[in-house]
Amino acid sequence: MPIYSYTALKQGKELVKGEITASNLKDARDVIRKMGLVPTQINEYVDAKAKKAARLSSLSLNEKIDFISTLQILLTSGIPAVESLMFMEQEAAKKKIRDMSKILKTQIMAGSTFADTMARYPQVFGYIFIGLIKAGEESGELEKTLDRIKDLLTKQANIKGKVIGTLMYPMFVIVLAFFIIIVMLTFVFPAFKDMFAQQEKALPLITALMIQAGDYLKTYWYTIPIFIVVFILFCYMMVNWQPARNILDKVVLKVPLLNNLILYSNFSNFLSVMSVCYDAGIPVVDCLHLSVITLTNSVLKNKMSGAIVKVQQGLQVSLALKATGIVPKMLLFMIATGEQSGRLGEMLEKGVNFLDRTLDAIIDTLTKMIEPIMLIVIGSIVLVMALALYLPLFQSYMS
């Protein structure tokens, strides 16, 4: 049970402080009054470590995997939860995991259940994590649920790694091209300026523009870091400011190939969570609620949230998802088949495998396309710079 700290009046004049254990705030107040005290303030007790945890940001994906993997191994070995957490408190490699293990251990020893203790820190563990743990604890299959969560988190980490790996190369090329252009404009073109000035004919437009840009950057060099900072802030705003994020989410869904990458990576996480939740015995509506949390695209999230409302009103899951107009047809067919045959859990798992194969194919296609596209981009930059440098020379030879 939770621990409550209190301040109370003794015999109407003396202030006393203490701690009691009670199931809720009302019971805590009754216990204090039975002690002959008049409560003036009652708060659920949170020690210094718990306060620190309340301020912690969410555990990273790898930290969650480490935490779950270690805990699952210990529990499966027959070691009680408190002793498992005590071991992790002392031996875990990362300090954040050691701190959280101590907090969980302390509160479980005070009478809280494992799931209720974790539910106090949604910003650390996330609602999906907490929901699955609660379902596993209530069904008596906590170890099995932890294994499911571990597989789920590992899969999400793999998808994240694939998507980041696919986008890393073009981002590197773009940054490199930007710095090459800055160096060319700031140092190379000014070196040819005097030679070009000796020519009687007017410079080609492209050369004149490059020289003017180089003069500007050499004089106002401080605008370069300002531009970089503004660009980074703009990107941050587009990702974190919701109105801008909504616009960006709509745009990316209209870009060929990129829209499939966003769509299938989102639905792969969505269906994976739904499959794990369904296997853990969580009701379908709650499965959908937890699954929607994984969607990172606001357009997809809004449409899927609308589908949940229809399921709550009694519509079949497959029909509600079909009404969104964004769920792949093969996935809809699998879910509909599962509902009709009573094998929804099995079909959800097959749907996850289908999405994973499709996502892998999309990533392979993107990877193969990115290389020639980047070559064209770099080649175009080199061509423009070369033309700007050599057109005046060709012009002087022709005259």
C-alpha cells in the first residue's frame, strides 16, 4: 500500500509529523484521526529518489531493452521481483536503470504492485510499457509478458535503426555539399575575381552571381553561422511545434516512396503493439488505444483515433480500419479473416510479418535509389561551379 506523510495537531496545539500506510487518501485521514490527531496536511510519500525519477525523461529504447531483458531473465530464473530489482540496483551498467530499480524495489516493498508502481512514472516507461505490464501481472504471466515486450522493443529498435540508416547517407551528402559550396564561394571565386576583371566582355550571369555571393559571404561571414542556427531552429520547430508538424506530416505522405516508408514503419509498430497486447489478454479497444500511441505521424494518428471511436460504437475492427482509407488492403484482409475465424491473434502476427517484409523491401528500394540521386546532386553542383569558373576563360579564348 502507498505510504503517506502527514502533519497533524496533537491536543489542538502541538504540530506533529509522521508517516502511515493506507490504501488511499481517505483511509489515511481516518487512521490519523483514530490516533487522536487532527490532520492538517497529508501527502503520498515520495522519497528523494522517486522525486528524481519524476523529473527523469523517458528511458531510451536501448535502456528499456536492457531493463526488460535483465528483469525477464531474473524472474524466469525464479528470483522474486524485489530481489531482482535489488540486483539490478547494484549491478546495472547504466545509472538511470540503477536509480529506477531502487525506486521500484522500495515502493513494492511498501506494498504496491509492480504495475501500479510503474504506472506512477508514465514519463519514464511510457503508457504501452505500463499497460502491458499491468495485463501480464493480472493474468499471472508477467515473465511471458516481459519476453513479449523485449521482442517488441527490439523490433522497434531495428526499424528505427533501418530508417535512420537509410536517411543518414543523403543527410551527410547534403551537409557536405553545403560546406563545399561555402568554401568555393568564399575562397575560390574571389581568387579569380581580378583575372576576370581584366576581360573586356561582361561576365556570364552565373559567374557574376557566384562572385557577388562570394563577396557577400566574405564581408558578412557571420551570416553563415546565423543561417545554420536559424535552419536548425526551423527544423526543430517543424518537428516539435504541433501546427508545423501537422503540415510536415501531410507533406511527407505525398512524397513518392517516402510516404510508403512512413506509412509502413508506423503501421509495423502499430500492429506489433496490437499483437502483443492482444496476446496478453488486453481488450481490443485498449489494444488499439495503446497501439495508436506508437504512431508518429499526426495524420495517421488522427485517422486511427477516429477508427477507435467506431470500434467503441460496435463496428468491427477491420471495417473501422478500412474506413480510414490508409491501412494497406492486405492488412485489412488479414484482420477481417482473423475476426471471422476467431484467430485474430494469429492473423495479427502474420500481419506484422507481412509489414516487416514490405518495409524491408521499401528500405532496399530507397537505398538503391538514394545513391544515384546523390550522384546527380553532387554532379550538378560540380557542373555549376565548373561552368561558373571556366565560362569566362572560354569566352576570352573565343574572342
